[in-house]
Amino acid sequence: MISIRNVWKSFGTQVVLSGVSLEIAAGEIIGIVGPSGVGKSVLLKLITGIMQPDSGEIFINGKNITAAKNEDERNDIRARVGVLFQSAALLDSLTIYQNVAFPLRERLEIGPQECHEKVVAMLESLSLTSVASFLPQQVPLGVRKRAGLARALITEPNIVLFDEPNTGLDPLVGQEVYELIAHCHTHYKFAGVVISHEIPEVFQVVDRVAMLLGGKFLAVGEPRELMASQDAAVQQFLQGNTDGPISIQ
């Protein structure tokens, strides 16, 4: 599904990623965790092709997105990739219904009736029918997140990327978002990448966790394996301690 191979990325003299590699299988959800500023969102942008690595390769569904020659080729590779952005990234001038319908109209050649039926079904499945005619700024952030997830799923992707899915949400709504991810994964069976620094909340929706620190994956394994890790930096991060090898920026 996703193959990250020896990827390097720097900004000036700052090395953000130094030769990271990771394989994500069909139907698997992996959490990319680590302190703020270690390059988690940079890695997500590299996976989507929004940003290019300095070296290394990333394959999406067997196609090398880092070798794409233009935006049309990148769009072709991302056709089966959905993204839930940190802020939901809905278009302010479109209603919730129109936002969810947007990818269908842009990516798929389907008639207006089929498009309408798909959108209505998706809105119903994520309890958004009552706000379908609302603009994003008229609904709470938690609802915007659900709408963003509906938009990410409407094209039936086999890969979904989640960038800090519960950022800005109170604990109850944040938990609801994670439960929604788990529910949708059960139904749609997509491979997923969840970028997060929320520990242990993210553990409930992932099969494996990769902790990013110092430009590399310090640890990769099932949540229980990271919890049992003897690495001082892993334990400091998991326990939220200020004292330890990870410096607080």
C-alpha cells in the first residue's frame, strides 16, 4: 500500500528526516507519533506528494509518487488516497453537502444523480444529514472533522491519511473522532496513517506505531511493544515526562 524507502528531507541546515523507511500493508493502520516539530507532518506531505524528498522514494499502491513528472501524474497516483487534514480544510464557501460532493465531481466521471445518492448515503453514515446545508463556519469543529472524514471517504479510497485528527477538540469530542476512525476502518478496510502526539489515545485505532525522533524512527511495533520498550526516550515520550533524553523545545 505505502512503501517509504530511505527518505531524506532537510530545510536549509536542519535535517528533518534522515533515511527513514517504513512499509504499511493493505488494511493496516499505523500511527506516526513523536514530539511536536520532529517531522511527522512533513512525512505526511511527502506521502501525498505535496512536498518532494531530497532523496529516497515513496510508493503509493505500487506507484512511485516521488518520480511523478507533473501534477497530473501525482493526481493519478493519489486518486485512491483520502486525507483528513488537521483543520478539516473544508471550503468555506461550500456547504457541508457541497464539500463532501466536491471530490466526486473533481475526480470521478459520474452523473449528478449517482453523485447525489453517494453523498446522501455518506452524510447519513456519519450523522451529518441535519447539517448538510450549513457552511463550515456554522458548525462546531468536531462536526467539521466528521465532514472532512466524509469527504476523504467519498471516493472509496484504499488509503486514508489522518493529520492530528483530534487537534483542537475537547477530550470527549476527540474520543468520538477516534471511535469514528475505528468504525470507518471496520467498514471500508482502508490502510491508514495517523499522525499524532496524543498518547495513549491514538493506540486504540492503530495496529502498529512508529515513533519519530531525531530524523529517524526510534521504535516501530505494536502499541504494547512500545509500552514495554526499555528505551529511555520512548518511555519519556509515552509518560509525558519533562526529564529525559528528549529536550523540550
